[in-house]
Amino acid sequence: MIHEVDEGLRLLLADGGVPGSGVELAFDPPTTDWAAKRNSPTVSVFLYDIREEPDLRRAGAFEQYDDDGKMIGWQSPPHWFQLSYLVTAWTNRPQDEHRLLSDVLRCLVRHDALASQWLTGTLAELGLTVSFDAGGTMAEGRSASDVWSALGGQLKPSINLRVTAPLAGERIPAGPPVTEGAVLQAESSGDPVNESPRRLRYDGPTTAEGAGFAPTRPRPEPKRRRRGTIS
């Protein structure tokens, strides 16, 4: 799911003309070593925090059906997570960085969710809303100075981007339709008649033979009693 959110953000920015000609888009941590090795203006979208949204958690499972209406399994509800990104611009001049960061911010505030054309993989299959907000506060317990200290760099202008996305639940496939049944075996009683297996029968069609589910045979019509004559 995380890589699909990354791809959704990349497509969103690309549709908005960001980062533009000659500018790269990177999801690498903007460490000091990374900054020293970059060769062109870059927009960095760095994922620094992942945490579940417990208020959005649901219980239970729902049934899944194929195109013919046959149930093929069960799907547990998704878990929702908040992904927090630190968006920064890297050029050789602060003025260019501010201009590039403004273009990113303008693109992000036009939307409050990733449109369907930007969703791939499981996010597209689920068809649920992947919302986001830009320019808000950082994840709880985090601060910009703490993040930059962990990266080993100096504090610089950044946009905090928070995305709320679903992680698909577990899929439990359903077994094939039942065409054969069970054989009931009584405990040993010393009576070979009672120890013979009892076959279960039902009125529907079946392909079972032998010691399994026995097909139901038509019941014979009851014999009519002949009325005797009274002499």
C-alpha cells in the first residue's frame, strides 16, 4: 500500500506540472550525504511517519462474489493508516527552492484526495477514498527539528503532507461447492450391522459414489392394498 501511495502522489504532481522540466522527484531520505550527491534541482517527498487510525477500524468480514453471482470468499475490512511526508525543494539558491515549493503547494491544495486515475494496485481495487491534507501539523510526537536532527541536516522550509490510506484486509477463499458428503461411523458395539457406515442423502443432484455421499433415489410408490370381498 505504501508504494501505491507514493505512486499516487507522483502521478498527482505530474498532472500538475510538478516538478517540471529539469527537476527530479525523489522519495529518498534527504540526508546530508544525499543532498551532497544530487546533481539537479529536486523535490523530495520523504515518508517519515506511519501510524494506524484506530477510529476507522472496523470488525467483521463481507462476502465476495464472482461475475456469475457465486460466492468466492470473504474479505476482512481494511486497516487505515496515516502516512506523513516531509516535502522539500532542493536547488542551489533559496529563491529557486521557495518558487519550486510554492508550485508543489499550489498543486496539492487543489485536491483533498487522490483521484481514481492516480490510484494503482490494491488502492484501485478497493475503490475507497485516499484523502490527504497539506500544510498541517506534523504527526503527533514529532517536530520538524527532530526530523531534521535524525536526518543529520539543517532545518529548511518544508510542507507536511498527511495521507490517510487503507491497507487491504485478508482474503479468505471459499471452498468448491459441496457435491459429496460425509460418512457416519458408529462406535464399535460388536454388531457388524451397526458398524457399517451410514451414508447421508439429500434431494439435490450429486456425483458422489461409493462410500461417500449417496445420490437420492426416487422413493417407490406405496403399494395399494387389495380390498377383500365379503361373502
